Amino acid sequence: METKILTKNSKRTGEAMVNIPLSAFRYLSTYPLEKKIVVEIGIKDLKRVNRAETLDEIINEARLDYALGNYTTHKTAKSLIAALEA
């Protein structure tokens, strides 16, 4: 019995691009057999160079900020308004 597998061809309208400044890289180690290096990339530098453009990117950036603890909480509307105006 032969099994048919259907595949759907789809074209990408545009790939997501991220600019990484060289100053954002921090060398960690090397794997000479695989010809690879391990680096750390600073998130602040990525955000400085790459602005969120779509709603999905803005939401993902907000989730990342929340996961990293980059947020403030407010108990009153006045304190929220003061923080937004600052």
C-alpha cells in the first residue's frame, strides 16, 4: 500500500531581518573541530538598532521586557500618568 504525502508550497513574502552591531558581541568560547564560536549578544544593543515595526514584534518585545523584569507597577492612576509623562 502506497502512502501519499501532500506538501504545500508557500512563498515567503519577506524574511525577518535583525541588525546586530559588532559592539554587541561578547566572545565566550570556540569549538575548533566544528569551526564554531559561541558569543553573547546584548539585548540593549539589539533594541537600540532594531525598532519593532509590526504589532507581533511589539507584543514579543513587551513579553521579552516582562520576562527580563523591565517593567514597573503602579497602584494609582496618578503614578501611572506621571511615569508615562516622564
